Amino acid sequence: MAALLRDKQAYFVGVSLVSAVEIPVGKIERGRLLRILGFAFGVAVIVGNTIGVGILRTPGDVAARLPTPGLFLGVWILGALFVLLAAMNITELGVMLPSSGGHYTFARYALGEYPGFVIGWTDWLSCCGSNAAAAVVMGEYLGLLFPLFAGKARLIGAVVLILLAAVQWQGVRWGSGFQQFSTLLKGIAFLVIVAACFLFAPHDVASAVSRIELPHGWPLFAAVLLAMQSMIYTYDGWAGVIYFSEEVEDPARNIPRSMFGGAIAVATIYIAVAGAIVYVLPIGAVAGHPMALGAAADLIWKGNGTRVIAALTVLSVISFMNACHLMTSRILYAMARDKVILRHADIVNRGGTPTVALALSTAAALLFIAYGGFSKIIAVLAFFFAINYIADFISIFVLRKREPNRERLYRVPGYPWTTILALLIYSGFLASIVAADLRNSVYSLLLLAGSYPAFRALKRIAA
């Protein structure tokens, strides 16, 4: 999950939990989600959960390693092709196992309770931490837009976090409707900025000569690998619809459509943004810039680009935060339903929202904000970010062998070679994470070692 933001601090506000929720038949119901989500929601949650601050920050890193327009654009296209490869694989699991919960559901069914617990617990923590980070960043950018809010990023982030949880509490129709609306606004905003760059770019700037020495041989290969590492983080979120599989109408049809439609929409926006940046700015001005699209917007809007990008960031982050609320509550709900974690977290209200899971997830995000050290926690959990996808690809092999005669309404094209390729790519990505951040990788292994006693204890409590 990942991948939007990996820094900042925050503010704690208590959230009261409910132990029972009345639904139409007058009883407490567990495990009752509503199958009312369609293709539009699937695309919206993928785009909303993927496109955020990463696309604003990553271009500078990529250009610093590959300082030619052709290589710069090529790596974004390569990233899109890789996402489509991975989506081809995970779609099989989403259609075959139409139960909400995301990566946890696949690992639990294919690999067992304990591997499922590790995947679900770390995925949930990572999503809650990313939600907290997003909330604080949104508060900071609101401070840039409105001086009244300046210096109150943690408080504003916490308030918005709670308000979005209140929207979710009304039911899945409200949550999905807001997701579609906020994602639509975000998509339009990106496309307007891209169009403005192509239509109103001052070409004397774009044509300026910028000389940066391009590496050759193995250094060039290493530069491409490092650029791809940044790319994988930026593209992460493309599998968002799998967290809602049992809530999607006609999953055999809408999950594949959502996966590929969402991935194509994200890739189109990313490649368009990358193209707009190098159309307006020389590659030398892009290289290393912390907010390259902001620099391009400054030229188009004559010094007001900072406010334009601040508004864009707020739109991006709200959509992301809403998607996080939706996803974290489904992870915890699925784990509670399988009795591998806390009791009562599988309670849903009449609107189809797992209310206890939502309250716990919101409280966790607020605690991350209060703690202020969640950037370190997310760095540790980045190890598991790659593990989640590796577990998915392994699950495909396990289920093909264990259940060869099971009906599969969608099959991975080119299996087993496309699955092997995806597994190798993510394994290489995991190796690069370990090499780049050995200390946090060791902490991740210690966390993994301590997870088994935690699993046994929580399972006894949930029994």
C-alpha cells in the first residue's frame, strides 16, 4: 500500500467504539457486506488510492538518474507495463476468491492462517500509517492555501480524518459515492494542469540546453533499476479493488474491468504528467527537483504554481484518505470474521460499513498522528509491502496445484511464465529494499519473528 507519503506528524483525538449495531432485522449481524459496488467504484478506488503526492515528487528523482527526456518518459511507460503484468496475475485471485480483505484474503486461503495474519496485520498497519501521513500533509497544504490554517497541520489532519470516517459510517453508498466524486475531481484537476502545460508552455524555457552526463553500461543499468524502484512505489495502489471483492456486483466481470481500467487510467495520467513536465522544463531543471510539476505550473501561472499544486495535493490526499478508510476497515473486518484478530470487528451496520473495524482503524491512524514517528514505522513496513505481492504470486501457484479443477472465470494469460516474471520482479524489488535500507529490514525481520506469539495470543482472544 503503500506508497503515497512516508513522512510527517499528527494529533490525537479519541474515537469511541461500538459493540453492537442494529440492522434491519433487529439483530447484530456479522459478516454481512452489501454487494452494491460497480465498475465505476472499482476504477475510482484504484485511481484514488494510487495517485497522490508520489507523482509530484518522484519525477525529480527519476530525472536525476535518467537525465534524458526519452529515458525519463520510457521508464514511466515501463512502469505502466509492469503494473499491467502484475494486474493480470492478481485479477485471477480476485475473481476466484471474491471475499473482501485484499492481500490478507488470498494469503489466508492459499497459505494458511499465520501467513494470512502476517500479511493482513502489516497491510493494515501500513495503510493506517499512510492515512495518518496523508492527513498531516493535507493539513500543511491547506495552510498554504488558507493562512488561517497555517501551523495547524496535525489538528486539521485529525479533524478531516474523523470527518471522512463519519462519511463512511453512513454506509458503503456514501463512502463509495464520495470516493467516485473526489477521484473524478482529482482526475480532472490533473488533466487541466497537463493540458495547460502543453497549451501555454513558454517554449524558450523548454528548449533551453541542459547538459547532464548520462551514465553508460552497468551504471546506466543500475540507474534504470533505481528509477524503477521509485516507479513501483509511485504506481502502488493499482490493486485497490481487491479489498472489496465480495461487495462488487458481478465480480467475474467487474473486477477484471476495474483492475485494468484503473491501471490504464493511472498510467495515462502519470505518463501525461511526465510528458507535460519535460515539455515545459528542460530535463536539467527537472532532475532532483522536489516538486517538478509545481515548477512547471509556476511558469504557466506566473508564480502562482505553488497554490495550484497545493490545491491539487489537497484533492489528491482527500481521495487517498477516503480510500484508506475503506480499505483498512475491510482488512480488519476480514481478519475478525476468520477469528484471527479482535472480536466484534466483523460487525457491520445497515449501510454495509464494518463500523467497529472502521473505528479501530481511525483510532490507529489518529494514534500514528499523535505519535509523530510513523515515518519510521512505515519504513519498516515497506519490507512487507513487497512481501504482500510476492505472497499473491505464490498463492496463484499454490492454488493452481491444489485446486486444478476449480472453475476459474478469469485465468492469468501466459501462465506460468507471466506469473514467474511478476514474482521475479517483485523479488528483485524486495532485494533492493533490503540493500537500500538494511537497518529497517532487520527491524522488519524482528517484527516478523515477534508476530507468531502475537498471532497465537490474538487468536485465543478472538475464539
